[in-house]
Amino acid sequence: MKRSPITIRGAERLRAELKRLKSEDRPTVIKAIAEARGHGDLSENAEYHAAREQQGFIEGRINEIEQRLGNNEIIDVSKLPQTGRVVFGVTVELEGRDDGARVTYQIVGADEADIRQGLIAITSPIARALVGKEEGDIVDVQAPGGVRSYEIVKVRYE
């Protein structure tokens, strides 16, 4: 299986979620199952079935995170050569050629992408258009509303 890149911050977020699931959520649901068992007939016990379903979700998520962490290659962006070239992990400031609007994105792994936080996946169309380019370059990106043109204003390795 191919290793996927992830930033240090993304790996820390996954580790924190894994710790919470194992130290808080799992014990809470186990306690809820034990309490529901104490109520008698399990076939008609809605609390028991809900707690078992929640336990299945928690265990599935724990396994998923452990697999992701085991299969990810953690990239420390601050240690990359600062060439001004767009590569995985950098933060890119763009200016729209049409409207002058500025946007800032960090190029991250698919597991940590969240457009609301300005985190775009390395596999996204905009990231693929940016990778390999440098500050001052103009890039055309195929967006849902048509082709958008951006100038790369700044590339930060943070």
C-alpha cells in the first residue's frame, strides 16, 4: 500500500482523536453497555443496542486512525528547502487575476483536507495546478464555474 503524506499538525490531530477515543469514549460506552445489561432483557433494550452501535463506531474509528497513522509519511514542512516552489505542505497565497481577491491555502494530505480551514488536498485540482510552480507564476485552475486564473503571491514553509 502506498504511503500517504501528512503534515505534522495533521498527524497530531489524528493522535489526539485516537487518544480521546481510547481514554474517554471507549470507557464511557463500555460503562453504558454494562448499565444497559443491568436493565434485564437485552432483546428489547434500546439503550443496550444504541450503546453497542456506538461501540462499533468507536472501534471502527480507532482502527481507521491507527491504519492511517501507520500508513502516513509525516512531512515537516519547516525542514523543506525554502525554494519558493510549491510543494506538499506549503501555504500558498494567491491573488485572483480577474477580481484581485486573495485566498490562502495550505496543501495537505487527503486525510486532513478541510476547505473551511484553508486546507486543500494535494490531489485537488487547484493543488495539482500549483505544485511545481513558484512565486510570481500565473496558474489556471479548472473550477466548477470555469477556468480561474491566479498569481502565486507568496509561498510559506510553516
